[in-house]
Amino acid sequence: MVQSRVAVLPVKLGKTERPLKMNSSDDIEKTHSPVTHSIAESPSSEEIDLDKEGEREGYVLDVKDVHSSKDLKLAQDGHTVLIPQPSDDPRDPLNWTDYKKHLILFVISACSFLPDYGSATGAVTLLIQAKAYGVTQDTLNHASSANQFMIGAGGPIAVGLSAYFGRLPVLFWWMVVAVASAAGNAGAKEYEGFLTTRVLNGFFATVAQGGGLMFIKDMFFFHEHARKINIWQSSVIVSPFLGPLFAAFMITKLQWYWPFIVYTIETTLCLVLVMIFVDETFYDRRIPISQQPPRNSRLLRLVGVEQWRSRRQRNTLFQAMMRPVKAISKPVILMTNAYYLLTFAWSVGINATLAQFLPPLYNFGPKQIGFFYFTPIIATILGEITGHWLHDFVAKRYMSRHQGRLEPEARLGVIWIAELFMIPGLILIGFCLQRGYHYMLTALAWGLFSFGIMICSVGVNAYNLDAYPEGSGEVAAWINFSRTTGGFVVSYFQVRWATEMGPEKSFGIQAAVCAAAFGLIVLLQVYGKRLRVWSGPLHFKTS
């Protein structure tokens, strides 16, 4: 028996259903409504929390593998179970049109692109800027290091505030400060002013990078998560390569501050996109539709007035700010963050080392260095394209061997593939820089590592989200913190280490650290579920 439990006119299975025209505010969208598969007369879908069931027992995506009596809404293919089950409310972000969802995802990805782009831009202007300010390169480098650290530190704070004030107003107001501080980077006349604005920009520009995963979780179903994370993470991974690429070309003809002017323009454009296209994505399906907070004005939601009026339905400020603390206290979250810190740190290390070693080794100038940055950009794009199918392929293979059930630990399988690229890439870079191999071989080695880190990043984020779906923003913020913290620490000793010990040995040790850290992933694949059961769920008031 096929029936519709949403406000739609039923049509043939697998076809798009159109909703009935409903009275609402300006934000109610036409939806591509799901099909309902009635297995038996049972409780309504509002009472079915498939996220919690999946977190506890594994996710079941094909309706033929569901062995209990439930009334389930399915995707338009007629067999994929929708997790979580959408409400019958067209204001529910899960019921928004694909166009609106992907437009918001694009804007969030664009905002996530900004912080590392701006941070890496400063590495190229370092020499010229230090002369302009009359300070040493080492002194000016403190501003870049502080900026990088704040990119990580701002994430947990932004996510905590979003749980109290709402997703949209935190995104909007933090982007406002990001624009102002970016303009301060470009206009600073003295080092002290530049340092202050760099710290502020790192902290506030990270809002979408640290909390992007909660927007994905709010709008997309479980079976769509890996591909959407892939899109979002590709903007994060590619950004620190595009910043130096553009800056390297600009400083050959323009003053040092022009790359920061361009960065300010980009940040302003992203703020405008947020103002025009992004809407509040938080929606608590445990609240009956009749008691949902009214959505009367998008402007009031943008600045946070409507969310403030309904704040008592969400977390208290203390509960909201404790959410990131609870998340990092879970053993599997701590272990994935330790792994990612010890792996991604070397991406920053490569960036720092090549900037110092390429000019004397290959007689590269700013233009040649700029062209060299096409290597990790292309590798990241190839990683994104590969990941579009790879993550789902690995998940489907796992389900075919486990009675249609997908445990979160299955997401970690792709990291085995990523390691096959990252470890050889690090070793080869050391050999190339030590023995003066052709620069094309050096480019290949950098590309191998960048390809692997793209695959790895999506796998880690997808695992954490599947393991703790109610803490989507919190788990993503800590991964971002680990990524930037690793880079922050490595930037202080990487160049001196490679110079004194030699690139061959230093990069060999980095490869060994990557291999050792991979042991944490193996432990999670074996003991991850037991650790999750032992430590229990997050028990947040809202998802």
C-alpha cells in the first residue's frame, strides 16, 4: 500500500509530488515530497527517530532490509529510507526544494573557503610586507600564525552560539565582522593594527568552516551526506592553495595590500550571498507543527529577532556552550581529532617548506611558484570528483556484507585508500627536495598527498556525523580545530627542521607519524562501536 502522509497530491511512485498550496510566510517553499511506504499500521513518522536508531544499531537505507513495523517515508526511488524522517511541514528544511538546499550549500561552501584563503595569502606577501612595516619576517609571521590558530578556535564558539541564537544570525553577524576585519588587513598602516585585524578575521571568518556540517545535516538526508560533505570540504581543502596562487601573481605587478583587498571583496560578496539566499535551517521535529515558532519575516530571522523570541524551545546559553565540551569528551571524537591533527599538519608543513626550498632549488620566482600551486588545486579537485562516488561505493559494499546495515565505522574504510596516497607523497617530497629531482616529480608528490587528504577529510567528517548525528556542528568544529592547530604548531618548526635535518629525513619522519596515527583509525574500526556504546550518546536538548 502506498500513501502520502505529507500535504501533497499523490502520484505514481518515484515521480515528483507537488504540494498543495498552503498559507504561510515568505519562506515556505515548494517541496519535492517523499513517498510513504506503509509496512503496517504503526506510530507516525514523527515518533520514529532513525538517527538515534542508526547511531545505536547501524543505519538501514533500503526498505526491504527493515524488519520492523514502521510507517516510513522513502526517497523518490521508492526504496531508500529517508533518515531522518521529514515532518509534514513545508517549513522543514528537509522538505525544501533541491534548488534552495544546494544554493545554501554553495553559499556555505563559499564562506568556508574564505578563512584559509586569507590566511595563506599572508604567506606570499610576507617578505614585501615586512619591509613595508619595518619589522622582521619572523615578527610578521606571528600575525599569520595567530590568524591560523583563531580559525580553529572560533569554530566551537560559533557552533555553541548557533545552538542558542540560531544558525543564520550567528552566520550573518560573524560574516559582518569578517568583512570589517578583512578590510582592516588591507588598510593597516602599522604592524600592530595588522596583527589585531588578522586575529579578529581568523576568529570570525571561520563561522561556516567550523559549523558547515550542521547546515548539511539540517537540510539533507543521511544517504546524501557524504556527497554534500565532499562538496563542502573541497572548498576548505583547496582554499589555502588558491590564496598563494592569486597573491603570487598579484604582487609581481601590484602593491602587497592588493591580495588583501581582493580577499575583502570576496568576503563582502559572501556576506551579500548570505543576506540574499541563506535561511534559518534549524528545525526541531520533536515539536508539533502547530507549536513550531512562526516564520514571518526573513529579515528578522537574519538578524536573530525571531530566533530570540523562540529561544526557550532550544538550549540555554550554558547548555549551548557546553555542547562542544561534551562532544570532545567522547573517545571516538577525541581519537579522530588526534588522527586528523597528526595527518593534516603536514599539509601546512609542505606549504611552508616548498615556499622556502623551491626558489633556490629550481630557480623559481613568484610566477613559477604561483603556477606550482596548480598542483594541489588539481589534486583536490580530482579528490572531490573521486569522492563523489567512492564514499557511497564503500558504504554500499559494507551494507551488502552486513544485511543492509551501515555502521558509522564503515565510513573509515576510505582512509585506507587515502593513506596509500599520503604516505608515499610525503616520502617522495623529501627525496625530491633533498636530491634535486625534477620539479614535475615534486609536483606529483604534492599532488599525491593533496589527493589523499581530500579523501581522508570527508571520511573523518562523515564518520563523526554518523556516530553523533545530534552533534553535527560540534564534531565538525573540533575537526576544524585539529586541522588548524596541527598547522599552527608545525609552522613554527617545519622549515628549520627540514633545513637542519634535511628534507629526506624530516619528511620521512612525517610519513612515519602519518602511518602511526593511522593506527587510531584501525582501532576505531575494531572497537569504535563499543567505545560509542560505553560512552553513551551526547544527550543534547536539540539536534
